[in-house]
Amino acid sequence: MDYLSLIRQPIEAELAQFSNLFEESLSHTDGLLSDTLSHIRKRGGKRMRPILTLLIAKHLGGVNDITQHAAVGLELLHTASLVHDDVVDESSERRGQPSVNASFNNKVAVLVGDYILSTALLYVSLTGHTEIIKNLAELGRILSSGELLQMNNFKDNGISEEVYYQVISKKTASLFATCAKNGAMSAGASAEEVEAAYRFGHSVGMIFQIRDDIFDYFDSKEIGKPTGNDMAEGKLTLPIIYALKKRNYESMFNLARKVKNGTINADEIAVLVDFAKADGGIEYAEKKMEELSIEAHSYIDFHVKQPEIRDALEKYLEFVALRKL
């Protein structure tokens, strides 16, 4: 099934307008800046976040210029955060292509990330909508605090499922939630409709990140990162957290602590990956996604009446939960 085509169908014209505006926002004539922005544009992406903004807006009244500028502003903020994250994580790849810091250097990456962040503020200001501008500013704070929470969690010997949810709520779910919230606000929705859209987006974002974390336990060239990459970067995700709590093996906890203090090697990571898979970690994570999917489906069932938007959001939710990359 071609999920993406079905998801985009009700907003094809609006998404084309967004794409043109977004490409324009990442264009410049200066040499080094032009080269770097061109490098970033080539990464493309499925545009899942702006698609959510456009679908929610269309469902609640229609896509307009406020919607488009809000969607571009948020996607630019997301793009800037990825450029900065790659510097922080010392990542050499992003979506299977060399990262900005690897292709150029850390200084260029930080400065270009700052440029894109400023461009995000410029575009969201064009909405003239105080609350949407406030949402973007607050999102920037949440993303940064999520990164710091994750870094602090590396140093802490504790291994907590609750902290894991806090991190992915801040680092991923907040993005999807704000996309949905801004889409609703741009269409002139009521406070109740805005809150319901926000909760839907948050559930979608949590599912998205849990699925992304499951990828780390399997080898796939499509995903663009090696098995156990998260652990190599010091991150313990839901499948291994569950397995550790279930079995309480001191030897495995010792390896998990090595993940957090950055001293683990590839063979030890392989042991933890096998342990998580053998002791139900993947199934547990998938169960959590199912629970969140039920919450998200309730929004579609009770709030979305237009058949084409309803179908697109259902396919969107299925794609996020079942995607292979």
C-alpha cells in the first residue's frame, strides 16, 4: 500500500504550496551558505510534520497563509534542531547522507543551524498570530530541555521507563503536538478543538519515536544507521529498558551502565540487543504503540467528519506505527 500517496491526497495542492515555500526558505545566493543549504535541501524527507499541520487545518476550517507560514516555520525549527543535534551527537550521517558537520565542519553546522532557526522565526512571524508565534518559541525551549534531560540521563546510573517517556515527549512528541496545535489555531478552531488536536499530535509523536527506537534493534540499509547505534551514542530505549526491568540481571545492568558512560563496545552492544529481543522488549514497545494508537484513533473517531480527511489521518497513523524506515 502506498500510504504516503493516500495521506497526501486531500492536501496535494496545499502540500505543493508548502514545498515551494520551504524550498525558498532554504535558498541563498552566498557561496558557503548556499552550498550548505543546498546540501540540506537534498535530504528531502517525507514531510510528515507539515502534512499533519495541513490535514488538521483542512479538517478544522481550511488551509490558509497562516497555516503555510506556521508549517514552514516549524519545519525550519525542526531542521535547525537536527543540524545542531548532529554536532552534539558527533553524527556523521543523517538519513543515509553525510551530515552538515561531516560535510563541512562543526562551526559551519552551528552557524547554519542558527541561520535556519532565525529563518524559522521570520516565517512564523509572517503568520501575525501571537499564539502560533508563542507556540514555536515554546517548542524551541522544550526541544532544548529534552536534549539536556537526555544528556543528564546519560550520567545518571538509574534506568527509568518514566524518564524515557519524558525524553521522547520533549524531543519528538512535542514537535508533532505543536504541528497539530498550530494547524488547528491557523484554521480558527475553538480552544477545545485546539487541545484535542494537540493531544492527537502528541500521541502520534510518541508512536513515531518508539517505532524509530525499535529500528535500532534490527539491521536495515533502508534505515540508514547500524544496529545498536542508539546504544553506541549512550541511549537506552524502551525495548532494553523493559528487558532489564523484567529480568533484573546484574550482568546486563552492568552493560547498560557502560552504555550510559560511553565505554561499551560493539560486541557488548550486540549482547544487549539480543537480550532485549529475546526477553520481549520489542513486543512490549509495540504494545505501548498500540495503546497510544487507540488514544489517537479516538480523536479521529470523535472529531473528524470529512471522509477524505478521516481516511488520510487513519493512514497517517498506520504509517507512523508500521513504517519500515
